[in-house]
Amino acid sequence: MDGKGRATDNVFIERLWRSLKYEEVYLHEYSSPREARRGVARYLDFYNYRRPHQSLGYQTPVEVYTKQYQCITKKVAVTRQQVPEMVAEIGL
């Protein structure tokens, strides 16, 4: 990182930590580090798979990622279908 725009680079991770603290950590009194790890893991699962995000159009991060991944794989599939045609044109 070059130091330029550092505040904007950190805004997403800072928002995640703020949500984690206010929606999980401050609401529970953990009796051990193991229990705290389980609570944080449970919250991160909720955050990524079930909690809608306003900035993502009220979709979950997994829904957005899956849609982007499907678009990419469709483009790759089309490209793979074109390979035999290209090979035939070249005469290999």
C-alpha cells in the first residue's frame, strides 16, 4: 500500500469490525476464549450468508458473490466452446 487513500481502503474492514462489536461482542458475555471464537464465527456466518446489506441492495455478500461468479463462469464456458472452432481455423 502506498499510503494514499488509506482511510478509504480501511472503511470496509472498519465497518465489519464495528458491526461485529455492536451486534455480537458487546451483547454477549463470553466465559472463555473458545466461546468467544465460536460466537464470532457464528456471527461471521450470519453476516455473510443471512444478513442483508444496504450497500449491496439488501442482498447478502454470498448472493452478490455467487451472481458475479456465475457471470464469470458463463463467459469462460463461452470461451471454452470457441476453442475448438479456433483450433479448426488454425488447422492444428
